[in-house]
Amino acid sequence: MSTRNKLYFASDFHLGANSYVSSREREDRLVRWMDMIKTDAAEVFLMGDVFDFWFEYKTVVPKGYIRFLGKLAELADAGIKIYLFKGNHDMWMFDYFTKEFGAVIISNELEIERNGKKFYLHHGDGLGPGDNMYKVLKKVFRSNFCQWLFARIHPNLGVGIANRWSSHSRIANKDKNELRPEHQEWLVTYSRDLLKTKYYDYLIFGHRHKPFDIRLDEKSRYINLGEWVTYFTYAEFDGTDLTLKYFEKPIVASV
């Protein structure tokens, strides 16, 4: 029997984005990955934008994703701890996943220590220099009033509005997702600023949609988890070291 001692990190699945067919293909790939890790995973960190849109009405949640959600329940029933981070696309997660399979919902950052290694975890949206308009919008969208107001809209209309908004994301506008030189990556800048006041071995983010493993100094590394639309990347911590891996061959090497 395998020992459950590994931590797995993945982000930006954007389930529901683009066409139904492409979303289902993405979901099937995720299920294959979860089948692979379920034998040795102790904890699984899904670090935001799991869904391209998510809102929990009092008695209604978005339809679909049955295979993925069933696999999450299977992992939880096997004793694997699941963490779900709010991203900029699925910030309206409340308590549904906690009630269904005991997931821990993370609204912002999470700091943990495992086997003497210190981790700083965040989806990555609204951090670092620039992107001031989004930082304002994030405060509005996360406000109780905005959530209460959206809940008053019938799901048929509300989900339609949200899906149209999501269509302007980087998934639909890849030309905006430009690869920047390392020194211009705003999450690298943010990570280096954090290290001025506190030590971390690994600073792990999603959001950027590019798999990065950048050494910040002699001991600390910045990891970006990439995404599951073209790259299919994740990080694995075996108790000693953290490795950024490809689950299956990426559709493109770079965009």
C-alpha cells in the first residue's frame, strides 16, 4: 500500500471555458491526473480559476463538472485533504465544497510549513505592481453587497452575464498573455518583496498561465503552476524538494 506523503499543486483549469467539448476534454484530463495522484497524495492544493465561472446561489450551483467533482469527493473520502483557492474567475465560492467533501476554501494567501519547508501560496491575482483597475474590481466583486446583488439575479441570466464576462479572459485573448522577461514578471517582483520581511522556501502561484520555476536567491524559488488549457502542468512536493511537472505533452511549447 502506497504511503500518502506528497503534496500536489495545480491551478487554472478554467472548466467551462471555450466550448463544451474542449471543457470536457480538459475535465477528462484532470480526472486522469487525479487518478494518478490519489495513491500517494496527502494534500491537494487547487490554486484558483478551477472554474471559468462559479457562483453558489443558496440552492443552486452551476451545472456540469460531474466527473471532476466526483473525483474530488473520491479523494476526500480516501482521506486526502483538499484546498480550493478563490481565483479571479471563481471568487464566489462559499461553503458548498466544504459541506460536500470537507474542502478548505482559501480566499487569499495561505502559509504552511511541511517537513521543515515553508510555503507561501496564493492564486496571484491583484498582487504586485500595476493592474490597478482589477484591484479595484476585485474589492467590488468580493464585497458582500455585490454578492448579495448578484444572488438576486435569476441563474439563467446571471450565469449568462458571467460567461460573457469570462469570455474576455486570457483564455479567450491569448495575445494579452505575453511572456515577460523574468525581471518584469510582477509576481516575481512581489515574491522578492515578500522575502525582504519573511523567509519562504517556495512561493507558489497560479494566475499567470505560464509554468515558471525561478530561483529568487540561494534558497527560495518562485513557482508558477501554468494552466491546463495548453500546458497541463502541476507541482509535486515529495517531502524533500518541489518539482514542476507536465502531466501530458503540452499542446504548444509556448504562446
